[in-house]
Amino acid sequence: MILQLNGISKRFGGLQAVSNCSFTVEKGKVVALIGPNGAGKTTIFNLITGALKPDSGSIYFKGKDITNVQEHKRVHLGMARSFQDVRALTEMTVLENVILACPSRYAESPLLSLVRPNQVRKEESHNIKKVFEILEYVGLSDKKDKLAGDLSYAEQKLLILARLLATDAELLLLDEPASGLDPGSLRKFVELIRDLTNNNKTILIVEHNVSLVSEISDKMVFLHHGEALAEGKPDEVAKNEELRDIYFGA
Ligand SMILES: Nc1ncnc2c1ncn2[C@@H]1O[C@H](COP(=O)(O)OP(=O)(O)OP(=O)(O)O)[C@@H](O)[C@H]1O
Ligand SMILES: [Mg+2]
């Protein structure tokens, strides 16, 4: 198990956004978090990454209690997220965008980079090689010199995914990564996400398209009013009448 939420609650003023929520994410799996608008899905992402602190409950990542670990330290432990609405840096090329997402010992320490120029070059060439592999993997190699802002919508979604892969994080939190894609791009995108588990990645994905996530996820967690109402095999959760009424009634 790579991630475990134990009885997590979060209140915003009078609103109980997340309520005694518990679920687990197993290593190497795709877990889908579904539920109506306002169910608390993005808030749960914010609690997992440390952008928000829970009022109660605990979160374990790779066996370590991270409930009180700061956000930037959680990143170093190996998690990365995409945001529901944020676009890649549009004034930079595709290549630059992905290179900037690579972790860098030396970029973070100018002094160290002065005294160790050879290691800096080594790190740079390692990163460049990695970035080319990632661009190949997501299918953006021939767009590498284009400005991110000039990419199509679907290509921008792939660029966001490429940036996440560049972080080397094992756990990827994807908040509606495929929203608004045309059917053709969507198909390619979900196959890509599914394939990531063959590359040592674990995925927690928020997605409104239930039939789509049923196809790619190993497990579904159904969230309603911040509570994990059900957790199980996608077909079982998706065909549960009560949950369907909540989901489609909302
Ligand atoms: N920072 C905040 N301050 C106050 N209320 C918030 C804050 N963030 C979220 N909320 C509220 O908490 C509830 C859960 O929001 P959240 O964004 O987690 O839902 P969601 O499941 O991601 O919804 P959607 O499917 O629309 O993205 C909503 O009622 C929202 O308005
Ligand atoms: Mg959301």
C-alpha cells in the first residue's frame, strides 16, 4: 500500500467538505476518486499533498505518517499532482517546460553548482536524456520546440502529464486530467495513463467520466459530501443503484 487515509476530516467554516474519509491506494494501481461536484475530491488532493491540513485523521505515504509533514517535503517523498485548471507555462517551449519539472540538486543550490561543475553537467545530460524519453512516451517529441501556448488543447494535457513524469514521483495525483478531450485524444490519453502502472507509477485520478474510469481503474472510491461511501471494483461501484442515483441526481 502506498497511500492510506484514515478518518480524514476538513471543515471550511460551516461546510464539512471532507468527513471521516478513509481509503487506501495500493502500489502500482490506478484508483479513481469519483463523486458529484463539490463532493470533496479536489480538497482530498489538497489534503494528500499538504496544501491543506486536516482537522482530524491521519495520512500515511509509503508507510510513513505524513499528516504533519510540510507540502514541499511531501514532494520530495515522491508525490506529484496536476491541477484541475492550470495550464503549462505557455511562454516556454515544450522541451523547456519538461526540463524545468525535473528535480535538480544543483539548480536548488547555486554554491554547490559552482564547486561541482562536472556534476552539474552530468545532471543536465541525465535530465535531457530523460526528458527526450518522456516526450517520446507521451507523443510530443516532434513538438518539443513549439511554445506550449501554441499546442492544441489535447497536446497541452499531454504536456502536463509529461511534466509530472519528469518529477520522478511514484504517486501521481491527477485532477480531471482528461476533461474536455475529444473522443480520439481521450482514448489515447487513458491508454497512456493505464500504461503508467507498467512504469512503476501509482495513480489516483479524479474523473467525471465514470465509464472511462471504470475501464482504466483497479479500484473506485465513491465520494459524497466528503465521505467515502463505497470503495471497490469499478464495475461493482459503477452499477450500484444507490450511488448512481446520487451521482446522476446531483
Ligand atoms: N478553500 C476553500 N474554502 C471554502 N470552501 C471550499 C474551499 N475549497 C473547497 N471548498 C468547498 O468544499 C466543497 C468541496 O469542494 P471540492 O473542490 O473539493 O469538490 P470537488 O469534488 O473537487 O468538486 P468538482 O467535481 O466540482 O471539482 C465544495 O462545497 C467547495 O465549495
Ligand atoms: Mg474538483
